Amino acid sequence: MKTRLKVSVIFLFFVTFALSCFYIFYLISLAFGKNDDSALTAKSCSHHVLILGESENESFLSSIYDGARSLGQAYDCVVELYVPKNHAARKNLQSLLNFASFTNPDGIIVCIPESDEKIEFPENIMDNEIPVVTLAQYHPELPQISYIGTNYSEVGRKIAMESAEYLSDRGRIAVINVADDSGPNYSTLMNSLTNTLSSHSEIQTVVLDFNNSRNIDSSGADIKKMITQKSVELLVCLTSEDTIRVAQLVSEIHMDGKIGIIGFGDGDVLETYLNKGTVTELLSIDSEKIGRTAIKELFEYIRQGYANNYIAADVKVRRSGKK
Amino acid sequence: MRIPFKGKSIRWRIMFCVISAIIFMTLYMLVFIFLNQQMLERLGGSYQTNAQLTEVSTQIANMEKSLENYIAYKTFESIDSFYHFQAASEELIYWFPESPSTDRVLQKEYVVKQLILTLYSFGKEAVVAQRANNEDKAQKWFEKCLACYEMLQGQIEELNILLMRRNADIYSENRGRLLVLTQLSLALLLVFFVLVFIVVYMSVTAITKPLSDISSVALRIAHQDFDVPLFKNNDSTEIGTICRAFDRMTISIREYIDKIWEKAAQETELREKEMEMRELYAAAQLRALQNQINPHFLFNTLNTGAQLAMIEGADKTCYFMEQVADFFRYNISQKGQAATIDEELALIDNFVYIMKVRFGERFEFIKNVSNEKHSQLLPRMILQPLVENCIKHGYDGSKIRVVLSVEPELYMTKVSVSDNGPGFDPELRKSLLNLNPEIKDESKSDSKNLSSDSDGNGTGLVNVISRLRLYFHRYDVFDILENEGGGTKFLLRIPNV
């Protein structure tokens, strides 16, 4: 009995000692261990690419950035997005380009806004031009290596086809235009849409342009009235702002899913409405693919000295599960 | 528990235990202090990168200010300051990465570094243009410098915020670590203290256990319990030495006690023998005193008779009475207890003359004694009872022959008294020869029984045998044999010493 007790005590002693040694090593690892291993897991790259744009296009540029970054590892490059966080921090595109030139990147992807402002493209410290891929607007005078744009005529045609399919080639469509967006791209889109819908004889198209004459509140009331009276079966919105606004109005009168909405654009808010079924279909530019394409073109130019001058972005259609 | 370092001394073992415990605890305390110090340094250095970045920002601001002064006033001091601050800032941005990184902070540091390098380049161009007195160009480069500087400050602010966030996380993590380290270290300190206490306790117990055994055994011995087990410890330690010494001491005490017991037994035996002898002697003395009155009276009467016979001319009667008187004189005289063989033989001569007168031709006495002097001592009145016994028991009414021989040998003198009588009763002979005068009760009872058989002069064979054996402490001093040709033979072996 006494021997067994002694053996037990010795066994416990050794177990405790082993545990204590383990905890000592744990303490040493605590004292000498690295705090944040993100710096350790971080990878150094050979190339640096900047994506620039104004705050209006932040959502679009974020998607571009996601797409471009997905190929960053393949091209051993770090992709950074420089967009003013909000309108208060607004910087003009030129200052962003200047900033980009000061950081000597290997390439720039820039979203060109619809304005007549003259843009001076950056040079690096060595006075060499930095390769630039432009998005959105095409300016022939700019020394871009490639332009990736949206074929608005194709987008208009596709919206018309989706609308006709939704109405089964019979019904009334109201094309909503509330936002202050009447540039050339919008005109192209509208023309393509109306032309395509005109080929469907049993579809009546009404364009409700609230932009010029009335304020937003009155236009909203008109849209609500139109919806409650069921004078149209489908609302078509050609910008993301219009789509969000119309979806909000439909939700306010509890007509979610009872009237079709085909919108255009991208973003989290629209994604939510689409998932809820308020928005029936959502057409958008595949901006991530644009980002990937831009990176490919940029590195093709860096490595081979040439790239495609013009690339059209794909249009993707997403449908709500609740039709 | 078996202690390592067998053969080492107790002092060495105890010192080893204590010093090991102290060293172990000290080492642990040092490790604890070192780890705590390390954690405190890390905690203090959590915001070091922010401080470094602030220093970079300060140096860059100074550089820009110097450049501004140089462009405005073109002084030597401003250009010196410009280069000084540029060099100072260059030394501070060594830790910024050289290439882009997927880590946000490292990437921001890379961007800041690129902006700083661009700022250096623009500043250098501005200075070169100013030195060449090309003010337009200098102004152009300086404006670029300002634009770059403005963006740089913005990026530094962003980097500072990023570092601040990361460092805040690090600081929080380090605080947590320090707390865990302190709590765990204290817990481990307690555990180690308990472990060390157990080890020291077990070691010291194992070391001092033999001492405890020794003390318990010593206590038993102190209470006169000598039936203790021996340690049989052959270690070369102090304990081993003590154990061996204790074993030897225990054995010595046992042997000494055995000797004392043996000696005491011997002394008791001797004392009993002495008392027995004294008792026998006293009895003989008493008998002699009792008989002393009549012999004195008889002796005086005999002497008077002898004188009367001599006056009357009766020579034979006179001689006879003189012989009887001499016999009683020897009997009465107490010149010590021992007598020589020659004195005993002289007494026999007196006795034989008296017996001759009594028995005449029926009594034949043959004396085979050499003319040598026989000075060997023996108790008084030994031979006369033997001769008397021979006459008494050997006489069958016709004729009795008694032979007395003295035969000196190398170590003893054989004295034999034999007769031609009917022989000795074997049972009585066996009883007499088995008589043990040293066994007090038995000898008394035997001697009483045997004495009852022997009547007459009061000095029986029992008395003779007992006195001889007590005197010489030998059993073979007296023997009763069958005489050659019949009869009894008493044989005495008197040592020559």
C-alpha cells in the first residue's frame, strides 16, 4: 500500500513536471512569438497596379478591383484601388493620376468620367509614360494602351429582349428615367431599347422621363399611381439609381413581386432587392471580368509591348427567384 | 525512494538537494523575470513604428521647409538643412519595403517610400534648377514637390492610422499575453515550489530514514532489549559506518552479557560447592567434638593404664595401650584438615596393631609400601575407614586378609586397600560411585541411605568418597573394584601435586 502510494506520488510528480515544462515552453512562445502573422504571410510582388476613379464610380470600381486582384497572384502584382471614400473627400481624377505617377506604378486602370475636362496622363520619375487602361468613357486623344467599354446598344437590345420575354410579347412597359443622366451612353441605350421593343407589335412602350420637368417627389407619386392603377405590367430602369428608387417606391406600396421591374446596374442594395423579389431581373456589366481583362491587357502590354485597343464588356442577367 | 549518488556522504546529499532546489527555483525565477522583461519590452515597443513614422514625417517636413527656404532665399544654410534632413529621413525609411506587398500596411509603407523617393527626386531637380538660376524650372519642380509632399503627408497619415490600428491590436494582444504570462508564471512558481518541496522532503526522508531506524534500535537497547535486528549496511557513507559500528556494539554487548551470565553461574556453582564442603566439614567437626570428650577421657585413661601396666611389668599391655592411645591421639588432633599419605599410613599401623590384638592370627595385614616418602596430601581419616570396612565386611568368622599398597606413578599415587572377603554388593557399589557430592540434596539423601548401611565408627564410605571428591574435584579419585582372587579393592588415585 505504501509502495503503491509512493509510486503514485512519483507518477503524479513526473506528470506535473512534464506539464509544467510544457507550460514553460508555452510561456516562452508567448514571450517570443510573433504578434501578427499577416506580415509574415504577406507576399512581396514585383509589380504594382493602381485602379483609379472618382467616388461616383466607387461600387463599379470595387468590382473592377475584385476582378483585377483575383489575377494579382498570377501576374505577381499588387493591385490597389484609389477612390475617394465619399463626396466630401472628392478629388479630381487628375490629382489621382498625379498621385499615381508619384508612386511609380507599373500600370494604371482608370475609370474615365463623362466630362470634357482635359486629363493629363501621368509619367513616372524617369519621365516614361505609365501604361494606362481606361474604362467607361473613351477619349481617343488619351494615350491609353487599351479601352474596355460597355456596348450600350447591345445592353439596350438585351433589356428589350428580357422585357419581351417577361411579358411574353404582350403588355405595357414603362421605361423610367428619373436620374440626372442624359449623356450619350444613355441615349444609345434608350435608342437601342426602343428600337428593339418596336419590333414587338403587341408591346406598348411608355417612356416616363421625370428628369426635366418635375422634382423627385412628384415623379414618385406618379409612379405609385401608375403602379396601383395597374396601367403597366413592367417597369424598366436604365440606371442603378433609377432601379433603386423604383424598387423603394414599390416596396412602400407593398407591391413587391406584383409588378415586374427590370433594372440595370450593380451594387449591394440592388442585390438585396433582387433577392427579395422586388426587382425581377437585373442586368449589369460584368465588372469583375472587366477588372480581370484590364489586368491581362496591362501585363500583355508590359511583357509583349502590345494590347487590344478596344474590348467590349459582357452583360450579365440575373433573375429573381420570386417571379 | 532510492537516492541517486550512492556512496556520497549525508552532508553531500543534503547539500545537493538544497542547492539543487535553490538553483532550480533561481533558474525558474530568472526565466520568469526574463520572460516578463521581454514582454514588457514588447509592450513598450508596440507603438514604436508609429513613433518612427512620426519621426520620418518630421524629417520630411523639415526637408520640405528647407527646400522652400532655398527656393525663396537661396541660402547656404537652407541647402545644408535640406541635405541634412534628406539624409536623416533616408536613414529612417530603411525599414520600409522595397517592393509591393499583399499586406495592407506593408503596401502602404511601400507607397510612402515611393512618394518619399519621388519627393527626393523632385527636390533634387528643384535644387539643381535653382543653383543654375533657372527660377522657372525651379519653381515648377518645387510645385511638384509641394504636390508630392501634400500627398505624402496624406499617405503618412493613413499609414499612421493603419499602424496605430495594428499596433493597438498588438498592444492589446501583448497585454493579454503579459497577463497570461504573469498568471501562468505565478501558478507554475507555486507548482514548482510544491514539486521542489516534495522532492526535498522525499530525499531528506530517504537520507535520514536509517538514522531514524538507528535511533529506534538504540532506544530498544537502552531499554535492555538486546534482541534487535542487525542493520548489515555495507554503504561507505556515515550511515553505513554508524550501522556497522552499531552492529558491532550490539554483538559485543550480547557476548559480554553471555560472559557475565556464565561467570555468575560459575561463581554460584563454586559458592555452593564451598558451602557444601563447609557443611560436611562442620558435620565432621561436630562429630569429632562430640566424640572428643570420650576420646580425651579414654586417651587419659589409656595413658594411665599404660603407666600402670608398665609399673606392673606388663609390657605387652603397656604397648597395646600406647598404640590405642596414639590412635586416638591422631583421631583427636586437628592439625588442619589434610594429612600426608605417610601420616595416614602411620595411623593404619596403630589401627592394624589394635586389630591384631583383637583378631590375632585370624587377621592378616600385608603392607606393600616402599620406603620413599609419600607427602601427597589427602583428607584426614581416609585410609583407616577403608581398612576398617575391609575387616568389618570381609571377616567371615575364620580369617581375614587385608592388603594395603601404595604405588607411586608419574602423575598420581595409587593407594589401594583390598580384602579377601565375599566382595562388594554391586548395587551398593553403583550407588556409591554415582554419588555426587556437588548436588546437595541428592548427596544428602544418598549419604543418609548409604550411611544407614554403614554402622560402626561413624565414618562411612559415603563420608570418605564425598570428602575425597570435594577435596580433589575429581570423580575418578576413588573407585571400588573386585579384588583379584575375590574380595573388594578400594582404589585411591591421589594426584602428585
